[in-house]
Amino acid sequence: MTSDLSEFRNEYHRSLEAFTRGDAEAMKPLWSRRDDVTLANPLGPPVRGRDQVHQLMDRTAAQLSGGEGLVVETVAVYETGDLAYDVVTEHCRARLGDAAQAMPISLRVTSIFRREDGQWRIVHRHADPITNARPIQSIAQPGGPVS
């Protein structure tokens, strides 16, 4: 892993700390400016496009406060010349919604990075709360088979 990707990932993780305190602004400059940027977070379906990504980040950050103790456990990092990804587990504590106290949060996250105009940018982030093994039945949707 080259040092500039490592530095970028460190900046990304610092922006996540701010995000857990309700501040999406620290993360926004790290994202791609291109229309193919995507975000899939645990609160809804994936979105595509810079404006939609920023709107989803704002809505999500507005529901977080008091974040602390972010720990990022790296599972894998892979880099080519202009494309890279990492798979991590993020752990922190934060207040969710109008909760009076911070709660532990753990997310399984895959992020894809692309070099744009000589700088790394986030082009995709997928995060979900699946951090432990689950039975196959856990993927079933309520209401039966898809028609």
C-alpha cells in the first residue's frame, strides 16, 4: 500500500469520527465529484450521484451525536494504480436519534477509492451492521417469495 493511500485512509477515518458526532462536512470533500459515486448505508437503499450521496450523509449525520472511541479493524486493503478498496469493521459509541446515552455501534464496511486528478477519492461505501455470523434464514424478507 502506497503512503498516499494510507494517508488518505487515515483522513477518511478521522472524518468518520466527526461523522459520529453529527458532522458530515468533514467527509464530503473526500468523496468523488463524479456522477457514478454511490453510498449504501444501513438506513436505506443505495443512492447514486454526488447530490444524493451528500443528502444521505446529511440525513444520517443529523441522527448521530456524541460519537467517541472509533476503532477501525482492517480486514483487507488492495490497491492498483488508480483504484483501491478496503474492507474494515468500524466500532464506536454514539447517541442514535434522540437517545439519552451513547450506544455501541459496529459496522461491516467496504469502501472503494479511485484516484482522480492525482488524489484519492471515495467512490463507493457500503456499510451494514452484520459483524457476526448469522443463519441463512436471516436473509429472508418478510412476506414470502419475491414475485
